[in-house]
Amino acid sequence: MADTAKTPPADPSALLPPADPPADPPAEPPAEPGADPVAGPSAGPPAGPGPTGTDAVPRRSAVRSLLRLWPYVRPVRARLATAAFVAVLASCIGLVIPQVLKWLVDGPIAAGDAGGVWLGGGYLLLLGVAEAGLFGLRRWLVARPLAGVEASMRDALYRHLQRLPVSFHDRWPSGQLLSRGTTDLQLVRLFLAFPLTFLVVNATTILVGCGILLAQRWTLGLVLLAPILPLIALCWVFEAKYSVASRRTQDQLGDLTTVVEESVLGIRIIKGFGRHRSQARAFKALAHRVRGTELRKARLLAALLAFIVTLPELAVGAALVLGTVQVADGDLSAGTLVAFLSTALALMWPVESIGFLLAMSNEAATATDRFFEVMDEKAVEAEPQGTGPEGRGAATVTAEPTAVTAHPAPAGPRPAAIKTGAAAGTRADDSRGGGLVFEDIEFRYPDAPPGSPPTLRGVDLRIRSGETMALVGATGSGKTTLTALVPRLYDPTGGRITLDGVDIATLPRAQVRSLVAVAFEEPTLFSATAGENVLMGGDGLGEPELRRALEVAQADGFVGALPQGAGTQVGEQGLSLSGGQRQRLALARAVVGRPRYLILDDPLSALDVHTEALVEAALRQVLATTTALVVAHRPSTVLLADRVALLSGGRIAAVGTHHELLRTNTEYAELMSGGPQGPATPRREGESAR
């Protein structure tokens, strides 16, 4: 690292180290194990100011950024204002001490009055205790409310993340989001607890102290105030350079967090392929980049502190020499000089603290920007009850009382109640518009390059009430994408989807998802008990529903054999279980709430032949009482369905029974026999099959 120049140049900006050249971005880490099975891997950087590439982030005033914290700080503003007043009072007490020293030197000490010296010492002790007590009171006043501010911001961030569209999570690395919810919010809390208060306190102390110095001896006061303009210029340059380095550090820490998280979740892959050395090298390279940026911040702060400390010290030295000469000439009393120098020394801490207070403020401003980058993203869930995304009145799909009643719909206006005649185990008359219908569906992923063909185009498919439809197609043909449109994980870019004749775009997402249950091919479990993972499939469910769902998924046997049965913790991502066990728990979660519409994305792919047969037998009873769309790759799964739809090239190429399609469609026959596969939708560069 190059040292700063030994001879101070004229330009204050030259006092600070030059900016480091931008480093190459780290290689994109592999797709995270357990990533959203619908979304696939990250498809690119986030829209707007991304989590990496800080050079592209627009310059923003630190003050303007920090002012955005006001809605979170407002509930505790009275306590913060009281704490600031207490701190100002304590600081002003420190400025009274030099006046007591002046009285001691010019009075009791000059007169040889021992009693007066003891009295002055008592005054100094009381002032010191009062100052310490007030600063302690300030700390007590801010500790609890600021912990509450941090907690409320973290809670708001987490709730907002849950309401953001899947396309947002496609783009953002999880480590970037994690660092915003932990490290960044800690920086914000530290700013509110210390720099925010002491920027006010120290500014007040400096102004009052300068007034006292000028009142005591204006000529000496001007000597001490001489470094002010150079320090202001230096701080301005420092703030501009440090904010860039601070942003780069926090973004790099987010990237580092992502790598650590993916390495932990993918430890089986890393060990299985012997990639621990290459992963360690990748981590070391990224950690070295963070180290380099942190060292740059340290050089900037060291350069600033060196001049902030040196210039006032030189001014104090000059004032001491000039004051001593004036005392020798009889123009100034010794007590006044002592009080003057004591006041100047009392102002040294407020001046010297400017450097790290500005550094902490810039880091907090950067953390605030990163926090609001996420909070400013539009939440698709934020739609009023009873209205769709276009403001239309939302029809509420209701069911006649049967054994297949869906979860209660959210409270709200019900301008149109459309009932279906599909009782349990019966087929509704399709002419009434019941069931699940795709009408001229087109879909293009939000991150798709301009001009690329849509993933789905002109999809028309009607699944009658109570019917089970199998969806078959080559890898990458868009099967998973089509199923993701039903629970509104994505919205189609063209056409519409109806449930019992009601366009789902006019329904709140919460209501759609209370009617539709989904089991993805890649099961995702949470760090909870086996029972809790299953019961996430519905509200207000209990032990009877749990037992039934486990029996349907043929999971009751292995769950009962766990150490605490259904109360056994399955570990992060359910990695303490086998792939087939995780898949069966995910299937149980999908059927536990007796949903009216059931979407299954190849739910039996990880099961052995014997277990698959048992699950299929139990699943037939569930499928007989619901409307289901099942993505299938094997004939055994296809045979669960009443009809089969072949998806090819993003379109529905054929619909019929399994045996009909075997006789009449070559592509379908090849898919079922394991022969050459038919055409699939062209995929974007770097995109996995969805």
C-alpha cells in the first residue's frame, strides 16, 4: 500500500489516497441448492441499483439518505431529543470546568488559600460526577428505543420480502438480502445511538467553546480558529471518497455472505465432487477484495484523522506560545491562560471525533440506501381486498358445502359469488365454465432479453371441475412455468386463467392461494418439525388432518419412526431426510388442507417403485375430490390422470387420454417410451429448464 505524501500538497483532495481501480466482479456462484423450483437460478442483477457493481450506483447525499429513516425514528423522537439535550448539558458542564480552574489559579492558589483550593477541588469533583452521570443517562435513554427501531426495520424488511414477486427473488442473491437485514441495520442503529447525537452535541460544544475562547481573549481565539476552513474542505473531500468505499464494502460483504450460505447449503455437492479447494480459493479471492476495500477505508480515515489531530494541535501550540508571552508581559493573567488552554483542550475531543463520526454516518447512509433499495421494490401482494391488480371488482369463488371445501377466503367485499356444482367425487358440467381454464396464455420472464421468444405462447387448456389433467412435455418446454401461473407466483403477460369462470387476475393473491395448493418437484422444507412443515399447507389444521395427509403421502411410517415422531426437527432444508422422504412431506403439505385445486409438479420422481405404487393408490382418492394439474414424466404418473395434455414448443400440441395419445402422437409416444424427445422451447443463455 502506498503511503501518503510526506510533503503536504496545496490541494486538500491530494491528502487522501487515490481510489482503488475497480476489481473484476467475482464469478457467479453456482445455483443455490434448495432455490425456488419455479424460478430456477438467478437470472441477472436486480433492477435499478443492484446489489453489486457500486460504481453504477448514483451519488446521493448522505443527509438525504438518512432523512428517510424518519418514519421509523418518529415514534421514539421524544426520547432521542431528551438524550441529545442531556448530552449537550453534559458537554457544557465540561466547558465550565476551565472557568473553575481560572478561579482557582487567580484566587486561592495565587493567595495561598488552602481552604479555597479544597473548595475548588470539590467543585471540580462534583462537575466531573455530574458530567459522567449525564452521559450515562443519555446511554440509558437511547438503548431500548433504538433496539426497537432496529427490530421494527428488520420486521418491515422481512414482511416486505415475503410480499415481493418471485421475479425479484430470481434476481437478488440471498446473501445480499441477508446482509441488508443484519449488518446494514446494525450500522443504522449504531448511527442513531452515537453519531446522530454527537454530531449535534459536538457541534454545539464547538460553537459554545469558540464563543468562550473569543470572549476570554479574542486574539488567541482567532489563532485557534485558523484551521477551521482547511478542516471543512478536508471533510468534504473525505465524505465524497469514503461513501464510495463504504458502499463497495457493504456490497462485497453481501456477495461474501452469499458464497458462505451457498457453500453451507451445497456442502454435499462440494464434498461429493471434491471441490472444497476451488471453493476455498473462490472465497479467499472474494475475502481479499473485501480486505482491500476495508484497508482503503482505513487509509482514508487515517489520513483524515492525521490532519484533524495535527492542525488543531499546532493551533493550540501557537496559542500557548503567544499566551505565555502575553502573561510574561503582564497583558494576561495566568488563570486566564490556564482557562483558555483548558477550554481549547476540552474542544479537542469534539474536533478529533469529526473523522469517525463522518465515517459512521456515511456507512449508515449507505446501509440506509441498501435497505430502501429493497423496500422501494413494488410488492405485488399489496392489493386491496376485493380488487385485482387492475382495480376491478374481485369475484369470490365459493363452493357448496362438501368434503372438499377450500380454506376460508379472506374477508372482503364479494360483488360476485360464483358457485360450482362439483361435489366430492363428481364431475361438473363443463359448459358452465367450471374448473381450471387457460385461455390464450402467453408468458415471458421479466428478465428475458428483448426480442426473445416467450416461454409460453397461445396456451389453451380446459380442466373440468373434478378432473385430473396430466401435463407432459420435453425438458424445458415450460411445464413448471405453466403450473407457476396458477397460484400467481407469476402473472401471464397475455391471456387469462380462470377458476370456476373467475379470472384469477381479479382475485387477491391470498384468496387464489387459499384455493390452490402446490407441490413442486424440488421439495423445500424449513427448519421446523415434520408436522409443522406439513401443516403449513393450511390454516387451523390439527392432528387429524396431519395424520390423513401423512397417510396419503405414505409418510406416516418414516415420520412415526423419527425420534419424536411428527415433532422431530428435520433440520435446515430438511437435509436430515432422504430425497424421497422430503418429497413425501411436500406432497402431504399440498393435500393436508383439502384444496379445491391441486398442482403437482412431478411429485413422485424421487420415490422407489414400491413406495410410488402405494402413494399413487392413496393419491387417487384425493384426486377424485379435487381439480388437479399434474406434471408427469413417467407413464405410472400419467395413469393417475383422466386426460393428458402435451406441451411442446410453449404450446399445447395435443390433448387426450394416455392411450389415445400413444396411438396418435409420435412425440408423446417417444416421451413415454424414453425415445428421442420432441422440440422444446428455446432457452435463454444461462437459463435452466423451468
